[in-house]
Amino acid sequence: MSGATFLEIILAIILPPLGVFLRYECKVEFWICVLLTIFGWLPGIIYAIYILTKRTTPFS
């Protein structure tokens, strides 16, 4: 799982912004997740799991 911990994934399913916050703190990824979660719980989960499991390059 390219760096995502089990706890982050579980928290992303229960409360999506919390799972993203543990990794990215208050950066743009967290605020996008909050916005998507306000629009609906499922879009927030999908985004949170995507952002936590995506591979990052050294220059990103």
C-alpha cells in the first residue's frame, strides 16, 4: 500500500477528513476532502482513500 497506514485507511472510511489530516495536516488535500465530505460522505471516502494510497514522486 504505498505508504498509507492501516489506521489512516480505517479513519478515512469512518471520517474521511481525519484520515487525510493525519498525513497532510491543513494543506489543500485536507480542505478538498472536507468539501467533498460536506457534499456527501461517499465522495469524501473515495477521495481520502485515493489521496492516501497514491504514489508520490520525489519531486512532487
